[in-house]
Amino acid sequence: MSGEMVCMLGPNGCGKSTLLRTLAGLQPALSGEYRIQDSGFRIQDAKSVALVLTERLSMEHTTVHDVVAMGRYPYTSFLGGLTAEDEAIIEEALRSVGFEKNTAHRTQNTDVAKTFFNAHSDGEKQRILIAKALAQQTPIILLDEPTAHLDLPHRILVLRLLRQLAHEQNKTVLISTHELDLALALSDRILLMTPGKGIQLDTAEHLKATDAFTSAFGMDIFNPLG
């Protein structure tokens, strides 16, 4: 799945968030095993996978720079100091999500990197957290409902951004989402979880053609009037 954005869909309670947390090493697997491509390397450390969770974060008196810099901690010494290379990676991560160096925040004549995280809108915060994941420089980025608290324009912008980053930086981007319409339109492939029947990974077109969505959700979701 390198270079692809994959959206994970399924009804509430089917285990989407559990799967993401298991892949990220935050909880033990209930059964089975998982691998990065064909290697025997399990996803366990912060140099392999970056995780962006859905919880709203409130970080008083923490600058945007410091939030993104958290992504460099797996590479720093025990003293936690940042090198010139780390600073360049932080700057590039912010640029990748649309925050150019020296760009002023809309309400302050101050570099965005120097502004406080809490001074930003929900959409901007999500882009900052994606920049933190990019600064971590992992081949895999997992996101749990990254558009949950956003309005429609920002939901589209965030998913477009993630698709672009997957393609341009050759990353595997796996997203748990309830945004069925946007997932069908923007994802490269769908990972569909059907309770009691397991997981299917395929294109949206093939899953629609085989009525896989009807099986997963227990209804024809493309014909809500029945």
C-alpha cells in the first residue's frame, strides 16, 4: 500500500479504532499477526508508524513548532535537543501541510510556527498534527477519524491533503473514517470491515459491484429511501 491512501470503513463497533491502535502498538493483538510488507518486522516503534488520533487536543502555551517537534523525539538524544537537521525537517513538514516559513497567522502578525497551538481553528490544528506525523518520518501514517470535528470544506481539504502526501511522499496512509462519500471519491482503495465476515481490501468500484457495502452495513447505503 505504499504511495496509497486507504480508507477504513465499517459500521460502528466493528473494530476500526481497535485495529488502528493495534497496528500502532498501543494495545496487544487479540489474535493473528501483522507485518510491514513481506518482512517479519512488526509495527512497534515510533520510527515505523505515526498515529493521529481523533481526540481534540488542548495544549495551553504550546507553540505550533513545539507540537510538530514532538515528531522528532524518536530521533533525539536523551537530552531531547533538536539539531539543524531536525529543524529543517520540522519546517518542511509544516510547508507540506500548507504553512510556509514566515507565513503569518491570520489573527497575529507572527510566524505560524511561533503561534500557540490553541490559537488555531480545528482544521488548522488537524493540519498541524499531520505535520507532526510527517516530521516523524515514518513509512506509515495511521489516522483515526481525522475529519470528525471539521466542517465539510475542511473535511475535503484534509482528505485531499492526505491523498497528496501519500502519493508524493510514497507513504502508506490508513484512515479510519465514517466519511463514506469522501472515502469513495478520494481513496485509492477501501479497507472494508464486515462484522463476522472479516476484512476486504479492494477498490471502491469493485466493492460496490459485489454488494460488499450492503453486506457490511446491513442495508443499501446508496439508496437510503429503500
